[in-house]
Amino acid sequence: MPADAWRDTPMPTLDELALYLGGSPTSFTGQLLQLMCKADYGNLARLAAAYPREAKALKTWQGADPAPTFGQLADLLSGD
């Protein structure tokens, strides 16, 4: 398998998103993503102001159908 084959692998779960962002499903990052999913608009805006990279990744992940690949998310977040 080529070294960059991971780029084409879909990221179908929130747990995988947490792992991609350097956390784990039970880490602060994983819990933050779960909290962002449950937050109302005002609280989500506050969380996004404090954690813009995680909010951008979550918004991309939630809005993609099918699930984004690791490469698509890497490209989107490369400037952050």
C-alpha cells in the first residue's frame, strides 16, 4: 500500500475525527467534539471561538456526505 493511501480513507465516525485531531474518543478532544455536537448555536459559537481548528474540522465532517477522507480534511486544515 502506498505511503499516502491513508489520504483516501474515509473518516466515518466522530471517534476517528478525534483521533485525527490528535486526541482519542475519551480525551479532551473527543469530549469537546461531542460537546460541540450537542451545543446550541450560541454555545457552539463560543466553543468555536476558543477551538477554531476543531470547530472547522467538525463542521466539515458533519457537512460531508459521504464522510470526508483523511486527505480532504488534511487539505482543509493545512493552513491552520
